Amino acid sequence: ATITLGFALWELLLRAGFAQYQNLPAPSAIANGLVEITSSGQLFADTRHTLLSVLVGWTAALVLGVVSGLLLGASSTLRRYSLASIEVLRPMPGIAFAPVALLLFGFSLQMELMVIILPALWPVLINTMGAVLGVHARLFEVGRTFRLSQGEILRKIMLPAALPGVLVGARLSMTLALVLAIVAEMVGNPAGLGYAVVREQQAMRPELVFAYVVVIGALGVILNAALTGAVAVLFPAASGRLREAG
């Protein structure tokens, strides 16, 4: 309701002449722009590319983050020799890898993935490691009492106990993957929704620029809702923790 009211006020101010900005289109013009890019098929092509890069990059970051987080949480020796390197790499912005990625892969999906994967890895890794470190020691004692192997302890005790932390990290990682994909397309790979924003800005079509911005926002909401819904179906006990993270 608040968003609808804001758009209505925006439209009224422009129509009444109270806001005079040459490159600020009215919501009605943005809606017409959405119809234009949808009917031409350009929107679907751009969205398909961005969605592919987000999902592939996020999946790779999720797998690497969960495996690394479990290993770091389970091994104090590994943590001792790895945490310093993690703290050095973690603050680095993903877009800093764009020049290197362009040199290695040129204008390609691989270039985008290099920008996405490493920054999107950290929320999963850190949350997974923290969740493993938070597992109560008595659970490990139970595992040893039943003579479980290290692999069984990892699979039957550590991973289920760490699942809420993993899911929180996965949600943060997905949001970050979308942002990084858009930025990579804006400054590097000329494809997808990010490049579409730059393309229409250069063509002096502000209504299409805003239309693509609306699509990017909607895509973020849809991805978040899809992940939350999947967790509610597959892991109902952990879904409450995931909603709290949002």
C-alpha cells in the first residue's frame, strides 16, 4: 500500500508541474516502458542471462561455503592457519576482481561468475562455521558413545545442527549474488539486466532505465521468496530462523 501511494504521489506531482526533472519519468511512462521491453522480448533475454549467472554463481558459492565452513568449524588446526587469510580476503569488494576476470575470460559468463562467487561465498562460510562451533559438545559425546565415524558425525550431527546457520548464509549470499551480477554486467560483460540499464541510459530513455530497475527489484523479491518457500517445504524446522534473518 505504501509503495502504491508513493507511485501515485509521484505521478500527481509530475502531472501538476510541482516536480520538473527532465530525466525523471512518471510511473505511467515507466509502465509503458515495461510493456515495450516485454512485448519486444528483450526483457526475457536480459532476465534469462542475469538469472543464469546469479543461480550458477550462488550455487557454486553455496557448495564451497558449506564444505569450507564445515571443515573450518570441525578443525581447530585448519581454523588457526586459515582465518587470517579469510579476514584479508573477505572485505575485498567483488567488483575489484572485474579487471582480472576481463583479462582472463573477456566478455563472458565466466567473467561474471568470477566476480560473483568469491564475495557470495563468505556469508555461507562464516555462518556455517559459526553454526558448527555452536554445536553443543554433548552431541559429539553422543556420537562417540554410538561409535559413529567422523563422516557419520559430520553428516548426522554437525550438518543438521548447522543447518539454520547455513540457510541464513544462503539467503544473504543470494542477495549478494544478484547485486554482484548486476554490477558485473554494468561495468564488464555487456549482457543481462545490468547492461540493459546502461544501454538505455546511453540511449537517453529514462523510462526504460527505470523499467529495468523495477524488474531488478522484482527479481530480488522473487528469488528471496522462492528460497524462503523452498526452505519452508524442505526444512520446516529451520524456516523460522530464515524468516528472522530477513
